[in-house]
Amino acid sequence: MKSISNIALFSFFFFTVLVSTCSSSNTPSHQSFIQCLENYSQIPSNPISAVLYTRDNSSYSSVLQAYIRNLRFNESTTPKPRLILTALHVSHIQAAIICAKSHGVQMKIRSGGHDNEGVSYVSNVPDFFILDMFNFRMINVSIEDESAWVEVGATLGEVYYRIAERSNTHGFPAGVCPTVGVGGHISGGGYGNLMRKYGLSVDNIIDASIIDVNGRILDRKSMGEDLFWAITGGGGASYGVVLSYKIKLVRVPNIVTVFRVVRRYNENFADLVYKYQKVAADKLPKELFIRLILDVENNTNRATFITMFLGNSQELISVMNKNFPELALNQTDCVQMSWIESVVFSAIFPTGTPVNALLSRVPQVLAHIKRKSDYLKRPIPKEGLEFILKKMVELRTPILVFNPYGGKMAEIPSSEKPFPHRAGNIAKIQYLTNWDENGAEAENRYLNLTRTLFDYMTPFVSMNPREAFLNYRDFDIGINHNGRNSYLEGAVYGVKYFKENFNRLVKIKTKVDPHNFFRNEQSIPILP
Ligand SMILES: Cc1cc2nc3c(=O)[nH]c(=O)nc-3n(C[C@H](O)[C@H](O)[C@H](O)COP(=O)(O)OP(=O)(O)OC[C@H]3O[C@@H](n4cnc5c(N)ncnc54)[C@H](O)[C@@H]3O)c2cc1C
Ligand SMILES: *[C@@H]1O[C@H](CO)[C@@H](O)[C@H](O)[C@H]1NC(C)=O
Ligand SMILES: *[C@@H]1O[C@H](CO)[C@@H](O)[C@H](O)[C@H]1NC(C)=O
Ligand SMILES: *[C@@H]1O[C@H](CO)[C@@H](O)[C@H](O)[C@H]1NC(C)=O
Ligand SMILES: *[C@@H]1O[C@H](CO)[C@@H](O)[C@H](O)[C@H]1NC(C)=O
Ligand SMILES: *[C@@H]1O[C@H](CO)[C@@H](O)[C@H](O)[C@H]1NC(C)=O
Ligand SMILES: *[C@@H]1O[C@H](CO)[C@@H](O)[C@H](O)[C@H]1NC(C)=O
Ligand SMILES: *[C@@H]1O[C@H](CO)[C@@H](O)[C@H](O)[C@H]1NC(C)=O
């Protein structure tokens, strides 16, 4: 990070010298905006003109599409940015902030592009541009220190690979999809297979680097604990442009054990799912993470149990026989492997895929997607389960994915990080809908199916508020309509994502970005 801070000082000089020039010319014209960017970023070795893609540029579409991860937002009707800035240097980011501010253009920040609602590259205001961070992807692992600096444009797969390259007994608790970007993932919480043992990604962050609304580069010490708290779970995009996080590596054994077992509907099916809810969070050791996927195949309910255990297969069998005999796990279902191989397994790559597949930036599948989330506080009773299972067969979509909580998650106070869903949760349920057809008719149909199952689930999940997970961005739970972030609109989704932590997020927001420059459809509002 040393090199970065030197460059930072250097560019800060330019940027201060030029402040007066730019703010005097705030005509909202395109040429003036570009001129402003060029004025503010005058480092000869890194001209900003080399990283600006305007609509008339023949590479504009491919640069835009390169990190569109939801095909719903790859249509001709999708609002497009006036330009894309593929920043290579901090001075480019500082110029983007200063000029977007003076020209009143909304800035969208994109790292891995996996936002479910396309928040990082689409907008509900007419005039916006994308600050694309994919070039900031350095990963600097220190095994001695059990930590790593990771830049926001790195993918989770790259982070896991670079850790495993240096040590087979270290890992990091984060998501299972390897192409997800560090920037959105960590700023929004970040969970995966190691959650019951080590908590979320944000529970394992030591430091961060961010550029604030005034173009200053801040680390944890200079930003202070409030802002550091906010950008470890409250979403980065309300507060600034995050450059990197310093993550704390966690210990993993040489050998872990995985299984994936499928059970189809029979007379004991609801009992099996019921029992899963009873044991998943409370009864199982922290080392064990059993994800349950409920879907429908050939008009029949199907349950897939995908598991990662930090231990060997004998131990796993004995834990399972003791706590969850109904699954009837067989030794032959279990596969022992290294932790990094289990990452490949969990990412649902075909068996035998080499671990360097984690370095691929191209997702295995791209689809039109809708996601929603719910929190399960009490087991759904058996009659309730039978009802939901029947509705799932009728609707065919969405799939329900249960991610068990408990363990370390239940030990961390709910105010420790902006992410509030800690003790008292059995699982988070994800509603997962993917489709291939383009166009509004298909979209409306699939959105309707997803919302219909969500409505049927109402009696069984958290209420007042009906809690939601920020990383599973869902515009159904409320948005700011005018792009200006009204406090009242913000409180609607804010309380669902953050519960009582919302107020602290608003106070910090009001302090660090009083004019609400960093805003989007679901950003943290300022105090009225
Ligand atoms: C296929 C798939 C699998 C997933 N699996 C998991 C999982 O296992 N666990 C989990 O927790 N989540 C998972 N997610 C959700 C994922 O963590 C979030 O969508 C996350 O926000 C994506 O980060 P990104 O950088 O790729 O996205 P982006 O779309 O680039 O960004 C998401 C949000 O963060 C903001 N942002 C991005 N970079 C910065 C930055 N540098 N500074 C400030 N703000 C920034 C964006 O403006 C946007 O609001 C999954 C999503 C998908 C689509
Ligand atoms: C990477 O980390 C090492 C050791 O922690 C440090 O000496 C080095 O300067 C870092 N490199 C960069 C580019 O940050
Ligand atoms: C850019 O700088 C030039 C020369 O200093 C100045 O004339 C012009 O007004 C500036 N434009 C903007 C948009 O800042
Ligand atoms: C498109 O923009 C890139 C980056 O600024 C530039 O290198 C390239 O020459 C431009 N291409 C055209 C055809 O203008
Ligand atoms: C996105 O849309 C463009 C233009 O229609 C198309 O060429 C491209 O293949 C699409 N991307 C994907 C991944 O389908
Ligand atoms: C589901 O149906 C398909 C074709 O209709 C068939 O090939 C497949 O074997 C069936 N699967 C199961 C588990 O019955
Ligand atoms: C486990 O699976 C093996 C191989 O499929 C089978 O022979 C054995 O009977 C199974 N054991 C149990 C307890 O079901
Ligand atoms: C789904 O569509 C039907 C038919 O148009 C409508 O009656 C229903 O209210 C919709 N459900 C949801 C949850 O949007």
C-alpha cells in the first residue's frame, strides 16, 4: 500500500491546486464534465482520457457489459451511463468525485457488478456515469501477519486463490460465488461457509482505505471508528469510494469434508426439513455449515443439502448421526479435501475442476435474476411446511436457499457492525429466481412468482420489520424514487436492512457526506 499513498499525496496536490478552476465552470454540459475530469487529473503517466469511455466510443458497450451480472439490465431499454471511467489511478477517482459534484452528475461505483438490482451500473435518475473499479485488484497476502490487503476490484475467487497459494491452513470467511467483487461484498456484509465458525467478512476486517466526498484518502485511523463501522456492513456506496480492505485471515484445517446429498419428496420430506430447522443453528458445532436448497424437479419437491465441515469425515458422520440422523448420511457421501478445493466444490464447479478456475472473472452462468431474503426466527411448523412445499410445486420458482446461522453469528452483538441479524435467527432464507428469456413479459412473470412465494411465507418469518440482507439487494422493500434520498423513503428499506443500526448509519452519513453526494436507490439518507 506504500506506493498507493505516495501517489495519493502527489495527486492530492494537483487536485487542490485545481479546485478553483473546476468549481467555477458548472454548466451541466458533457464537454464541460469531461474537461473538468481532464483538468483535475493531470498526471502525465496516467492520463484520464485513456480510461474514459463515452457513448460514441466503439468499446463503450463491451466495457459496460463486461461486469453486467444480471441480464435483466442488459437490455436496450436499460438506462445507460453517459460515460464509464475505468479508473487506473487514485487521481482518476478524485477527479470523478470532484467533477460529478460540481456538474451534478450521479456517480455509480462498480467493483464486481453482482448487485442484484444493478445499483452499480443502472440508475433511476437520467444523468449518471459509472466509476468502474475492476482495475484495482491487487491482493497482498501476509501469512506472517495472518492478514491481507485486498483492493475492491479483486474477486472473491482471486482472494481465496491467493491465500491458498501461500498457506493451506488459512482462509477467509466470504461468499461462495467466486466472481463476486470485494467492493460490494465486503461493504455489504459478506457471508459464506465459514460464517458459523468465524462470522461474516465484516467481522474480520482490520483496516480500510476510502476516498471521501472531498477527495481525501483515509485509512481507519484518519477516517475514525464511525466511518470504519459504516463501511463494514452499511454498504460503501453511501459513504465514499472504498479502495481496499485489510482482511484478517482465519485458520482452517489441512483437511475439510464436504457432501452434497439430494432427497426427493416422500412421506418424511416435511419432517426432514422440519428437523433441519431445529438443528441447523442451535445443535450443530460451529465447524459445520449445512446449506439447504429447496426446489422443484419434475413436479416434485427436492431438498439438496450442501455441507462444509472443518474436520474429517469420521467426525462429520458421528456429528450427523447424533444430531441429524433423519438425513441418513452415508460415509460414501463425504469427500475429504483441502479448504481451497472445498471452495471450488461450493461454487458448484464440475467435479475435478482445478482450483485455478477461481481466477476466472467470467461467471459460469449468466441469467436474468431476482433475489429476495427473509429471516427465520422459529421453525416453520410442519403444516406450514407442507403448505409452502405445495405452493412451490404450483409456482415452480423461486428456489429457497436456507443458510444456517447460530454459532459465532449468535455471539456477536447486533450493534457490532451495521449488519444486525445475529442471535435469534435460525437461518436466512434466500429466494432465488433465474430465467433466460429477455423482455418485460418474462420479467414480470418471474418477479410475480417470486413475490407470490414471498407473500405465502409471511406468517413464518421475521416481521416488524420483515428483515432483509443488504447483499441480497431487493428494490421491492422500498427505494428512493427521486434520486434525492428522502429520509422517510430511506427509513423504509433502511430499517429492514439494518434495524436499530440504521440511525447510527444516518448520523455518520450526515456527518461525512452532508450534501448527500454518494447516493443511489437504496443509499443511507441524511437527516432531514
Ligand atoms: C451469483 C451471486 C452469488 C452471490 N453469493 C453471495 C454469497 O455467497 N454471500 C454473500 O454475502 N453475497 C453473495 N452475493 C451478493 C453479493 O455479495 C452482493 O451482490 C455484492 O454487493 C456484490 O459485490 P460486487 O462488488 O460484485 O457488486 P457491485 O454491483 O459492483 O456493487 C454492489 C454495491 O456496492 C457498491 N460498491 C461497489 N464497489 C464499491 C466501492 N469500491 N466503494 C463503494 N461502494 C461500492 C455499488 O455501488 C453497489 O451499490 C451473490 C450475488 C450473486 C449475483
Ligand atoms: C505487501 O505486503 C508486504 C508485507 O506486508 C509489504 O512489505 C509490501 O509493501 C506490500 N506491498 C504493497 C504493494 O502493498
Ligand atoms: C479546465 O481548465 C482550463 C484551463 O485551465 C479552463 O480554461 C477551463 O475552464 C477548465 N474547465 C473546467 C470544466 O474545469
Ligand atoms: C475509446 O476509449 C478508449 C479509452 O479512453 C480509447 O483508448 C480509445 O481510443 C477510444 N476508441 C475510440 C474509437 O474512440
Ligand atoms: C448483452 O446484450 C448484448 C446486446 O444485445 C449482447 O450482445 C450480449 O451478448 C449480451 N450479454 C450476454 C451475456 O448475454
Ligand atoms: C425428470 O424428467 C426428465 C425428463 O422429463 C427425466 O429425464 C429425468 O430422469 C427425471 N428426473 C427424475 C429424478 O425423475
Ligand atoms: C452406504 O452406501 C454404500 C454404497 O452406496 C452402501 O453399500 C451402504 O449400504 C450404505 N450404508 C448405509 C448405512 O446406508
Ligand atoms: C401476480 O399476478 C397476479 C395476476 O396478475 C396478480 O393478481 C397478483 O396480485 C400478482 N402477485 C404479486 C405478488 O405481485
